[in-house]
Amino acid sequence: MKANRMEAFSDGVLAIIITIMVLEFKVPEGHDWSALIELGPKILSYIFSFVYVGIYWNNHHHLLHMVRTMNGRLMWLNLLLLFWLSLVPFTTAWMGESHFAATPTALYGIVLFLAALSYWILQNAIVNQHSRDSSFVRAMSRDLKGKLSPLLYLLAVLSAYVSPWISGFFFVLVAMIWFLPDKRIEHALRGR
């Protein structure tokens, strides 16, 4: 079995996640620009989450192109990743509603940490399928972004209780690190 079916399912789930996030917006009661300003924290939390879901969608797409054969283990690991990502709309809404209060911001970071951990586990399971493809395995073992991201998420969680601005800095930093798709996968795909 190929990864096409898992990729299509994942794409659908990620599209629904984005849809749920945007449906959280309620139309403001006012009819001027100040009515939108009041939605600032909600809009900012939505932007964070939209970018994160987009990053996962993009990198997940690249990662699944490396799957040679699908098996139950990969399907369950993919579902684990989607589970954590499906909690993003809830934590996004709570963080925006609370104007980035400490606990909602920390929970947002915890969910992102667990999604990153799940992605890393899925990636390693796919790499293990390529034990004979030494160039791909070697390229994927230099995973600085994958190792650094969970650490930065943990710092965001802990700093939420100091300042939401510090947490936000770590969220933006991780997004900047991952904004471009993983070039290691593109290089490995070209070398096939």
C-alpha cells in the first residue's frame, strides 16, 4: 500500500483544523476599525496556528513522499500526529480569548511540543524503512530542527508564566526555523 491514502486523509484533517479555527471568529458588533482591534489577540493566535498547521502540512507532504511501503505502525503514528494537531483549534481559541494568559499559552505550547514529538517519531519510523538507503538515512540523521524544536517549545511553555511575549518569541522562532520545507527530503527525492 502506498502513502497516498494516508496523505489524502491527513490533508483533509488539516483542512478541517484550519476551518474550525476560522469558524471560532465571531463577527464584531461594531462597524468600524476599532471593533476589529478588539479581536487582536484572537487574530494573532489564529495567525500563529494557521502558520503552524501550514508548516506541518507542507513538511508532512514532503515526508510522506519518502514512504516506500505503508504499514499499520506508520498509520498509527500519523494518527498520533493528527490527534495533537486536532487540539490546535481549541488551544488557539482559548489563548486568543484569554488574551494570552499564562495557562492557555502554556497549554498551546504543550500541544505544539507533543505534535513536534509525534512528527519526529513518525519521521524516525519512515527513516527506519530506509536502512538500505544510506544517503537518505545519513541526511535525516542531521536533524537539528527536529531536535531543537521540542526544546524551544518547552522553553515557551515555561516562559508563559513569566511573559506571554517571551512564549510568543519562541513560537515565532520555531515557525521561522520550519517555514521552508525540509530540504534534506527534497535532495533525497532528487537522488532517487
